[in-house]
Amino acid sequence: MKILITGGVKSGKSRHAEKRILAMANGIKPVYLATTELNDSEMKKRITNHRQRRGNTFETIEEPLRLASVLRNIQCPVLIECLTMWLNNALHHKYSERKVFAEIDNLLSLECDVVFVLNEVGLGIIPENPLARKFLDLSGRIAQKLGEACDEVIWCVAGNTIRIK
């Protein structure tokens, strides 16, 4: 089963995704694939808070770019937190659009159950700089691809969830 959980920043996506993957794991320790690169002190604090909240409930793998390759042989359910930060990393490391979508295809072809977390970025204005527009466009296209391919799509708003698909 593949599930996409989307919503705005601080909407409750991560909390819901963690609960969902734990329920899917049925007593097995699921994998938590953390994608955020530690670049500054504010991000370090966010990562520390996430780690503390998770405790030892998950087998944590930290990988900012090559997600599918580290998950290739995983059999248990996986939470990928989050594809928004992964896309940020991919653009920072100059991934081509082709390489970005090849990675998404590889993730969708994993045989294990996967819960994807992705910020909904399409509800705001079109940014004025080209890199921000590229990020917005790619993120929206990734959301569409995942939304089409996943068995379920959940939208989080103010800590509440709405099943879209």
C-alpha cells in the first residue's frame, strides 16, 4: 500500500503519518526515512524535536538524496519524511528534472508499504524568483504523480485529516 499525506507546514502531517505507519506495521518496527539535511541551528532544533517525539519507536535512516537505494531491500513499512525537504536537497545538489522523477518512480516501485509526506505548496502565490517557481512547479507535479499512484491520499488541515482518495 502507498499513502500520500499532504498539507501545509505544521498542519499535523508528520504526527498523522507516524500514527498511520505504526498501525500498518502491526507491531513490527517500521523505518523512518528522514530526508532533512542539517544546515543551521534552527533546523537542528527541528530535527532534535522530531527525534525526541519518535523515540525508539522507529528504525531511523537519515538520507537526504538517494532514498530508493537505501530502501531497496527493506521489507517492513516505511515512512518517508519528507519529500518536500528531499526536493529542496535535490535542487540544491542540482538534480535534473529527469533525475527527480526517476527517484519518485523508484520509490513508487518499492515492494514495501510506504507513507509519503509532502507539503502542499500550491495554495499560495506564484513566487517572483525562478528557483522558487521551479521548486513550486516540481513539488506540485510530484504531488500529482503521487496522488495518482497512491492507494490513499490524506490532506491535513489544522491537525485534522481529510481523506481525498
